[in-house]
Amino acid sequence: MATDRLALPPLARPLLTATAEEMMIMLTGSWRRVRFALISTGTLSCAALNLGCLDPGGLDRDLDVDATESHLTVNAAKPAAGTVKLAGSHQAAIDAAKAAGGIANLGPDTDGDGLSDADEIALGLDPFNADADGDGIPDPIDLDLDNDGIPNAIECHSAALSLANGSFEQPSVPSGTYQLIPKANMPGWQTTAPDQVFEVWGTGFLGVPAAEGRQFAELNANHVSTLYQDINTTPGQVYLYRFYHRGRQGADTLAFSIGAPGASVEIRQVTTGNSAWQLVTGVYTIPAGQTVSRFSFESVSAAGGNPGVGNFLDGISFTPGCTLDTDGDGIPDARDSDSDNDGIPDGVEAGHGLADEDGWVSGPYGANGLADSVETAIDSGIINYTVADTDGNGTYDFQQVNDDVDGDGVPDEEDNCPDVYNPSQIDNDGDGVGNACDLECVTVQRGTFGDVQDSFIKSDSLDFPYGAYPYLLIGPKAGTLATAYVRHDVSFLPLGAEIASATLTVSYSWRATSGAVDVHRTLASWSEATLTWNNAASFDPAVTSQLLVPTGAGTSSTDLTALVQTWVDGVSPNHGVTLTGVDRTELRSSEHLDLASRPKLAVCYYAPDTEM
């Protein structure tokens, strides 16, 4: 028998609280309204129902506000007569309208937000919750339905809103006043009024606040008229329309129409009293061939009978439905906390750096539902950051199913070094980690690996080379001055290698007082067999690093990472380092019998992404 997957979304109220209850389910890829009849009572559980549970206990938001709907799933046979039985302490019967189609779509408004469930689904909204993210902003006017700091329009790749001046914020009118605006000065809108005049109020005039922004319009300026605007639309696209309406002297009525210019069809009439604004929302699907649509607001009647008084309008918008579902999980990206299902929340991948570990951006959210912290100004709806597209391929990181963070053309899931650019994927040692991420460590020390030269010079032995001496002397003593030279050959490091660390370690056999040995970059070539006071190589007087040497004997290390990187990159030749000090220090040289005590340079590096 063929089976369908039945998803039971969460309800704000307890499941099956009355003798019968309606809810929406996902069946055969479509949302359907079903009726459940309570047969017995008890505790609903995954074990009792033998369900495959996603997040048992319902800890996955909507319920815990992570923008991902909680739900249970169960495999159920497609009903021949409209009935599905669930095993366990609860038995449920589905009252279906059509056996052939499974269960019929119905049109109630479960969450009471003024939009039918079917319309909300077409728009990508949650039919069960009027405020899915719980930020206090109703979903139809919420610019960020999952509070990840990414506007819905970006998450669903909606075209920019083409409706101009929908809140009548232009031209500017001082608060507490009103102005009559000639057509030439009114952006976006047209009027059928014979004098071609618009009336705009600043918030607070005659005690009436704006519903949105700082200004609003009065439809009846000097005459009974119609305000309208033509915008470009996409045939077949589902749009959400919304506007605010309010009466002036009492209950006013307007007619709202949409259609091709010259052929508009009345969608609805709206009547509102003068005590508060009414938010009006609805859905309109653009007919075939209608590439330009006209929005019209016609004054039908106004309390008091004065043709120049009545029908306030504000906050008019016309936005495309947002149903893009990148990962195909049934939750539109605008409400999905992880649109590409890569395990990284959208808010973390967005690029604003303000989300918590769950991808949630904290409020306040202003009046538009978009966090103030990501806006250029409160309620501007304009974000103050660039949404991340790390590899520059035109797909945002939060929607890139096969992420390529380093932009090397190899998807992260296949990349042997996903965070570092390595298009050739070279892996010399075959360990599964590319050269660019494969840290290799080598210690250069005479008798262990590589070539090492070291010696010292003394001011009282002008032409004597000390290269064969088992110790290196540094600093003054009894009127003489000693300076040591050490060079570790790093020619084995490939050109382009990234030096992660380079540490010089020495063993000292005697130090009278605690202090430091200064390390300098040597500027000329030298050989331990011929180096003397008179032919000594010059060195950079700037101190590259220091060896801290306590009193007595021991070992000391210093970081030479930056210097070794310059040698590998060819920025400066490797003549080694020169060691100076203000107190006499005695180090063991590469001629010392104890191999472990000889100077050593430990280098860790990432090989370049090229064949070696």
C-alpha cells in the first residue's frame, strides 16, 4: 500500500482538547485541513504513537523560538475513505472531503490574523501562528520572520518593492500639521481628483497618529476621489497586499481594487471607525499577461457627508510571497533558522556577527520586526551590513548547500582543506588532509636533521675563529666582548610555505645574573670555520626577539616565526641570527658532545598547494 508522510505541526493549545479539533497537516506534499476526533485520553508520546520523532519533547522551535517548527512525523496509509488510524493511547480519525485527493483544502484562519490558512501558505507564512518568531510584530508586516537579522526579501530573493511612497513620507510635512500637495510634488501616486491635489497629515495633527512612519494621507482631500499607483508585476506571482485604514469623523468606507490599468477589479470594501487604525491584509495572484498592475483606493463614503473629509490611508505595501525553500525541508527560508541545512544557523552565517549560537538576533525590533541592531536607522528596513558570500559565487553563505568557504571551486564536503584556498587538492603524504592544511613539523639540529652553523667572536682574539669550540660566548667579561652567530639551514622549506611557528631553543651552561640575550637578524654571509672579530658579519641593530636566561644553567626559547617566513618567501636571505647581551652568557654549541643540548630550530609549516 502506498504511504504518505504525515507531519503534525505544533499548536499553541494542547492537542485534542475538545471532542473534535481541526488543524492543518502536510499530506502528499500539500497542506490540508483535517478534523481530529478525540476517542480516548492520555499522554501523547513518541513511544505510544510509534512515531518517528523530530526533537522528542517538542524542544525545537516554534516552541523554543529557534524559527524551526516543531513537529512529529509518522508514515500513514493514504486514506481510501478519509480515515487514518494512529496506534497508541490516542486514536485519531481524519474527516476528509475527497477520497481521491486525500483531504480537501479548506479556508479558515487558524491564527486569526485576517489571512486564510491557504493564503498564508501561498505567501510562505505560518498558518498556525500570527507571530511566528514571537517578537510582537504580526507576520504580515514583519520584515524578518525568524529574527536572524536577514530580511525576508533577501532570504527569498524577492524583487525590490516597486510601490513608491507607500507610507506617504514624501514630501515632508511637520508633525502636528497638514499640507495640500500638488501632484507634481507627490512621488509615486496619482489621483482622480479634479484639482490634482493630495492631502498629507503629519503625525499627531488633530490627535491622529500615523500608523506607520511619520505621515499619512487623507483620501478625501478637496474632493471625493481615487488614489492609485501602477507598478510592474510578475504574472503568476502571489503577492501580499496590506494597508492601514481609519475613519476621520466616524465610520468611513473605501473600495480597494487591483487589476490592469483601466480594468481594475474591486477586491474588497473596508469600513473603519475613527478610534483606531485597521490593518487590512490579503493575497492577490497576478493573472497571466498582467505585467503592470494598478492599485486603487476609492472613497465610497465618509461620515459627515463632507466630500473633503474622510478615509485616512497609511502603510500601503505590495510584496511577493516568500516561499523559497533551499533545503526542501518544507519550511520557507524566511522562517527557517538553517536554510541550507548545513548545521550552521543562518544568523551565524549572515555576516552581521550579532547572532547567538542558535542564529537569533536579540531585539529591540522596532515596528517592522527587523532587529534595530542590523538597520541603518530604526525601522528603516535597510540593513547596515553586507550579507556574506564568502566565495563570491553569487549564493549567500546561509543558502549555499554545498558550501565552498575558501572559494577554491571545491565544495567543502569534498575539500581536503575547506578553510584554505587549495584548488589542486594536493596531498603529498596521502593522509586525506591537503598540503594547505597539513601541518608539518621539522626540527633542524646538527646530528638530527639539516645543516647548522654556529660560532662566536671575541674582541681580544681579532683573527681567531671559534667555530670548533663546544660553547658560544655572549656579552662582556673582564674587559672583552663576545658575540655569537647561529644559522639553521631552512632551504628544505618549499617556496610559498606558510610558517605556522618557528622556535629557536638553546641550552646555556652558565649565567651569572638573570637577564636576556638579544636576537638580531644577520645581514651578511659567514662560515663558522672562518668567522673572526675582524671579518664578522654585520647584523641589524633592531632586536628581533629575546632569549630570557635565568641565573645558572638551563634552556631558553624564542619565537622566530616572522623571520623564518621572510627567509622562505625570499624577502631576506637566511644568514641566521646574531646573539648579543650586556652580561656574559655561555651557550652550548653544535660541537657539544650532548646532542640534545645543541641549538635547534623547530619549524611547523603548511606546504603550498603545488606539486613538490
